Amino acid sequence: MVAVPVGVRRLPASDVDGSDLEGRPRTLRLESAGHWTLLLFLGSRCDGCLPFWAPLPGPAACGLEPRDAVVVVTRGPGDEDPSAVAALAGHHRADASGLVVMSDAAWRAYRVLGPPFFVLVDGVEVVTEGVAWSVEQVAAEVTRARRRPGRQGAARA
């Protein structure tokens, strides 16, 4: 097992640069105060990732508001087969909604060591992160993080 990096200083929100499943460049803008984004770092050959792939969870299933986003981030095409990722994600849904980005840079920027992992960004900084054991566990972590006093756009109890 590898220790999850933890620290007092939060990582700032960082846009996700990568490609879509067709190989076209894609940038997801995450720097927007009050807009929450859940990044799910998944792999196509990861057994622990399977509950997140079918079907891809929407914002409500992950403890977010409908206006918030859930984005799957895989490693880049050098490490992941885009057709395998498309098959897991449901190719039509992934392309239409931009739910999947292939990006080695995002894995480095958010210090992700392996899948399944999640990072919650509030548009300013990383609010919480950790190993994604199940959709329900991630939703509970997201809900808990959003309810902390002083959070911008905090969920109401």
C-alpha cells in the first residue's frame, strides 16, 4: 500500500488538460469559485474501478448539486486504450457530455498514484481527496466536505 499524500496546505484548483476519447485536445476549466467538480481517477484495467464505470455516476449520486460536475480522468492514450475506456464509459455518453478526459498531466498535478481515486475541487482548491472504495463512500466524503463551515457554495443540511 502507498500512503495517500496529506498536508495542511491545500492544492489549488488546476485545469485538466488532456484529450477526449477521439484524441482531440480537451481542457476542463476547474477554476471557478463556487463550482464543484469531482474528479474520478479511474483505469480500464482496474477491478476496483468497475463500480464507477457502469453506469458513470452523475452529480446527485456523488453528493453534488445538478449544476456541479463529475469527470472521469484516465491516464493518457500511451497508458490507456481509448476504445477500452469508451466501452466502459458508454462511448456516446462520454463524447456527448465530456465526462471522460485522458490526461497524464492531471494525475501528476493532483498527485494521484493509482486508481480508483477521487479529488473534490470547489473551483478554488482541492477540498478533499482519497481512495474511492465505492460510489456511496465517495458521496459521503463529498457531502461531508461540502457541509464544512466556511465552504463556498456549501450544501445545506
